[in-house]
Amino acid sequence: MGAFKSACSSRAHSLLQKALWYIDSIKPCKPLERHNAHWYQNSSSSSSSATSFPSSRSSSLFWPALDLSPLQDEQQVLCAGNSFVKRDFSGAGTIRATLFPGDGIGPEIAKAVKQVFSAVQVPIEWEEHYVGTVVDPKTGSFITWNSMESVRQCGIGLKGPMATPIGKGHKSLNLTLRKELGLYANVRPCLSIPGYKTRYDDVDLITIRENTEGEYSGLEHQVVRGVVESLKIITRQASIRVAEYAFHYAKLHGRKRVSAIHKANIMKKTDGLFLQCCREVAEKYPDLVYEEVIIDNCCMMLVKNPALFDVLVMPNLYGDIISDLCAGLIGGLGLTPSGNIGDNGLALMEAVHGTAPDIAGKNMANPTALLLSSVMMLKHLKMNEPAEKIHKSILKTIADGKWRTFDLGGSTSCSDYTKAVIDNL
């Protein structure tokens, strides 16, 4: 027993040193200028300032505005020390963007996006990057350093699903991208799709997830055989930053309520710090209703009545769970877009569903999630006209009911669905 306690003490000291190194790696950024890209419901709104708000919530046809602007307060907006290239996407001409086709069905749905973009003649030049076959020593992952440099230089990217081998000690590919690129917030709009019936009508909520720490900090080890430890990291810097983004987003887009999701009744220090930061930020937004909801109760409330929520902000693990639950309310991950937001306008949009290796190469995949994420990307680039054209076509194709892929209860192939979207442009 004495040897066990000694081993635990030694391992705990080692883990504490790693945690301190992790926290020290979070460095403040320089003051930021507000990026001028907004995701509004119509192209005329893109000229609005950051302090003007839509008169109403999102319509049934368009996703809500997604402002990808970084916040301006130097003391509250922090990054992991990376120097991103500031890009003004508002000018004319071809824009270079990084494309990660991904694994499994990823190349098939990425091909669908490229075909739709080609049909609309979107002026995007893709820099395609694939997951490596060996670990890159600079990243400690199968994601290569050159791939991440491409995102940094382009300032914008689109990512298909990526697979990390489970239980083999490999560093998560998605986690690598988020940490290395400083993508501190994951934003997922969950709205009912017109014409696709689910158990719930008019679902209209936004999940905002802290993207860089929490249980996903990657600090775990074996103490002795049969005993492992995993360290949950919550920092004031990251918590303030994502809370500021959530409240800024809610006010900008006419939302009324922000719910902080937590388990502070059990994890009093970590989740307690997260709530403390949310409360501090909430005081700056007296016009917004702020509430705190325990995660297990939140799950029950979402299933009973999703209309109880508006904007939800939460630490990493809870966000991973809640955002997938919300996707289920509107028909699944195959219909859900997602955006990862960093400083200085950096953004990486992605399909959040899995690689589906069982149907890879069989022309059965549903490209809707990646197509909708590409719409988010175009809105971020202020390419409102092609974005709205593609978006309307996707919704019309689904509403027609004739071109539904296997996951939506139909039998349409990926290629036929893509052709239908193009025909409806």
C-alpha cells in the first residue's frame, strides 16, 4: 500500500508539471481588429456594424447570422501564441482555401462540394491536404505541419471527417488542429430543416463549445497497472474568451438567452471557475437572460422541449455531447454544419459526422453537412450570393422528398443527390 501511495504521489507531481506547462503555453495575443465578415440572412445585412442587431430571429429558410469576428479586448481574448495571417476576404478575385477531404466517406462528400462550387462558379482555389501516413514530429500527429501552415496562410478552411485510431495512443487529429490553430470556439447552429419532419418542429438553438481544454487537454497517464489518471484543465483565459464570444454572438444576432452548461455541483473548482467567468461576462450584457443549467438536467430539458434554450455555452466535453444531442433533434449529424473559430478571422468549417467506413466508396454518403458547412465558409468570406444560392438549393432538394440519401430514409446515391442540388441552383 505504501508503494502504491508513493507511485501515486510521484505520478501526480509529474502530471502537475505537465499541467503547469500546458497553462504557461496559453499566451495573450496582441490587440485585435474586428474582422468584417458576418453571416447574415441576406446580402444587404453584411454591411451592418457589429453593434447593430437583426430585428428578428432566423427565418425557416436561412441559418442565423454567424459572426466570426474576434473580440477586441486584449485582456479577455487570448490565443495559444500562434501568429495568424490577417486576411480581408471582402475584395474581388480568387480566394485560396484549405480543403481536408478527410477519411472514409470524406473524399466523396468533398467531391460533391467541389462539383457544386464549380456549378456556381465560386472563385475558390482549393489547397488540398490529406492526413499523413506517419506521425509528423512537428505536430505529434498524423496532421502534417504543412497542412496547418496552409490553414494559417489561407485563413480559411473546410474539413471532412477524420479518423484517429482508437486506443492506440495516437494524438487526436481534430484536437491537434484545434490546439495548433488556436480554434477556441466550436459553433453549431441547430435548426429544423424545412420539409424534413422530425419529432420536433422549429428547433432553433446555437451551441458554443470551448474547443481547446477541459477533459480533452490530453494529460493522462497510468499510475500503476489498472489505475489511470486524466487531468481536466479549465483556465480563466479560455473560459472568459469563449464566454465573451457566446454573449457577443447572442447580442449581435438578436438572441435573448445564454445558458451556461456545467457540473459545478460535483466539479466545484473546474466548472466553478468556468461559471465564475460566465457570470463576469454576463454582467456586461444586462439585456440578455443568463442562466446556469447542470448538464444532465440540460439533456433532459432538451429532449422534452428544445424551445427552452437559445444559445448554450459550455466546456469542451459537455459541448461535444450536447451538440450531438442537438443534431439529433433536427435529423442527425448528416444535416448539421459546424464552424471552428479562431482569432484574427481564422475559421475552419467542418462536417462533424464520422468517417462511416462501412459505406465508404459505395456512393451512399450524405454530403449535406459538408455542403452546409461550405455555406458557412462562403458567408464568412462575404460571398453572400453564391452562399444563399447553394443554401436554397440544398433546402429545396431535401424538401422535395425525392432525393434523400440512405441516412434520411431514402435511397438516393451521393452523386445523384449532388446532381439534384446542382439542378436546383
